[in-house]
Amino acid sequence: LGSFSSPWISHLEYIYNDLDYMYCLISTFTVLLSLIIIPCYASYSLLFSPNKNQKSFITQNKTSLLVLLLSYISLHIYDHETNHGITHLIAGSDPKIQQLLEKTPILRRGPKPPIWFRNPNIQFIPWMIQNEIHARQGIQYQRHELVVTDCIDKSIPNCEADDIMKDTITLDVFPPLEDENDDDHYFSINFPKSTPVVLFAPGLRCHSQDLPSNSIIRAVYGKGFRSIVVNRRGHTPGQKLKSPRVNIFGDVDDLEQVYWHVKNKMISPNTPIFLHGISSGTAVVVSALSKWDKRALLEPHRPSPQFTAAVTATPGYDTSRALQPDRFKWPYNPLMSQMVKDHFFAFNEEILRSYDNDAYQRVMNASSLQDVVDASAHFAGYPNASSYYHHTNPINEMQYISTPVYVINSIDDPCCSIDNLYDTSLNVDHGGKSYVELIKNSERCLLVITRTGSHLPFLDGYVYPFVSDPLSNQHGNEGVMLNSWADQSIAEYYVAALEVYNERRFL
């Protein structure tokens, strides 16, 4: 191509250099050839073109059939050796983590995707189709509203909340808490107010019906857990902002107000509470755990939110770098950049422009997802991007986390580059360590790195990638959903953590 440097050429090179695409195409073609094309052609030849003087179909095509068989075997061996399982399992120092692992063998196994959906980009196809179906079907949540407050300038220590930053966020609960609505009671059978609760922080632009996907809600429901999805400011579909405050990654102070509301007004005393972050929602989860565990350690006289355990699914680690185009890759970066602009900013143009027109214009002119976050710092409560990351970057004080945390990353994630995990922390308090080293030196963190999984699908099942759908079966149907290794391993982790760390419910 010579010196031609069109960005489209680099995109094409990226696609064609990815051998997984070729592998998926070849494996799919081989399966189709083996199971459909050749049998159909053989049947046609026997039924409609009989010729006794002609050699049999198999004799005629024995070389081609032998090549096909050897190709299929080679593809199977290649797939078995390179495309399933985990590459690393890194555990903190707490001996109880070994008890967790003994109770959750699925964590050691890792996913084994269908042969025709091994590529991280192709894995999105069936997953997104299911997400759309599940979102349209809808889960019968019970909605609660909560008014949250915030400071105008969050960079000021001990700032006081101002009414100008008040807003209403929504909490979607499933199964519903018992109330006068008889329709909600069907799913609430055997789910009293003392049922263990998982607080969910959804991903970018996501909400309770699509976190993305709601299969994790179904999976934990099947294990006897109640879900409460925290639809952050700007995330509730169709609900405009009431104040000029929006943090794309989520706000720790808002989340703390949610925690105390849930703990004191919605559930029974000593109910186990878990915290679960998905994709970009992991940022507020890690920041919150860092802040609250540090407070519990250094200021034990102050009340701090505490959890039995937590999960971060596909975190990006350093939020000041995670959304750059070389880490959150094409085509997802430009697509999500525009979607974020439309969802959070264009939809709330009037109130955001009236608060800071220049910042709004910088957001709308941003060329990448990272630039959008940088430009929106003032709307999150900080004077500039540097101050924003100084106060909110989840990696800043991750060394203080003492809550048991299960972390999942995939090597082939196109949206959260695995390189993020191995970056050297820029925080001087981390002594030049990478984030994977900080996790290894932690007390109760458990990190599983899989060979495949893409960004959240983690399809599992070489031949039959489906499992029973707990919600469909509740109606007496024999429903199924895609088998997500991540969802199943997380659900089993919660069950095991409830037993191994049961005493934490009393913190």
C-alpha cells in the first residue's frame, strides 16, 4: 500500500491481521460443509443422478473428504489448545480465598466458546441478539426513587452539598420487595427482606433492563439473590437530568447515599449486601471500596459501607488512559463516543449548556471516548480533567481495599485492553508496581484472566452454549439463555462468599 496512510487502511489491516476472523470463517465453513453441504450433495446425487457405472460418491471424493476430516480435526485441536480456559488465576493472601476456590471449580476452568463464535467481535453477535430479546421482554422490577445531593465543587475537601446539584436516581429491585402490589408477589415467593442483595452498577449508558444484558440478574436470581440495580444520574431511560451533574463513570457519594437508603429502609438488619460493577460501572465500585475500606481502617468511629463481597467484571483500571483509541478499540470507540454524547449530553443540552456552555461544546467536539470524559470533568464536579482523575480514578487508592473482590478480565477484550492490567501505576504510593502486582499483594482480591470472553459475553459451551433460564422456568416453561461463563462463575462466587465470609454481614 506504499505510503498511503488512510485511517481506513489501518482499520482494514487490524481486521485482516486478526487471525481469529479467518479461524471463525474457516471453522464455520468446515462445519457447514461437513454437516450440510456434503450430505445434501450426496443425497442429491443418489436420488436424482443415479449412475451405476459411476463410482460412489465417497470413492469419487475420498481425497476431498480426507482433507475435510483432517481440517476439522486440526481446527478442533487448535481450538482446544489455544481458545479456552484461563491464563492466570491470582489470589490475595487471605487463606479463605482457597476455600472459595474449592467451592467454585468453575473459576479454575474458564470459558470454552462455541467453535464458530470464538472471535471476540463475533461473540457480540448472539449476545447482543439475546440482550435485545431480554430487554424487550423486560424483567418485572419494582422501582424506587431516591433524591441524592452533591457539592458544586467536589475538589474542595469537606465540601457541603448544595440544592442546585440535587437529582433523582432510580433503584430497580428484583424480585420486588413485598408490598400491596399482588402482581409483584409471584417472583417474591421465598425472597423475604432478609434475602441477600446484590447492588449493581451498570455499564456505560446502561440501565436495569440492559446492564448490558440482564442475564446476570437471571443467574443470581436462580441462586436465591435479590438484585437492586442503581440507575445512576443520566442512566434511567427517558429521564432528563434535574441538575447539571453527571459523571459518566458514576459518583461515589451518590452510591453511598444509595447504600444507606437500602440498608436502613429497604432490607432487614444484617442482610448480606454484595456490590457488583460491570464494565465502566467497575470504576465507581473500585473507587467506593477504596474510599470506604480506607475510612473503616483509619477512621473506625465513622460509619462506612461494608459488603460481604464484590465483583468487578471487565474493569479498565486507570480511567485516565482506559478509553484511549488504542485501548478501547475501533469500531467501538467512535461508536460509543457518539452514543455517550447523545445519551448524556445532547439529551440534556439545555441544563448542561446553561451551566457551562464551553464545557458542553468541548464534549460535543471530542474526537474519542477518552476526550469526552476529559471534557466533561466540570459536569462531574471538578474544575478540569486533572482534578477529576486525581479525585476519582479508581486505581488511586486500590491498595486499601479489604473487601473480598472477584475480578474478571479477558485477554481478547476489544474494549478494555488487557494491557491496562499490566500498566505501571503512576501513583507514587504504589511504588512502581503494576495493577496486577497490586492485586497479587492484596488481602482478599481474586483475579481470573481468561483466554477468551470478549467484553462481557464469555460464551461457554463448545457444542451447546445454553443453560436453563431461571426466569422462564419460574413460569413453568423450559426456557434457555446463552451460557455465560462469567455470569455462572459470579453467581457461584456469591454463593461461596456468603458461606466463607458470612461474618461480614455484621460489619
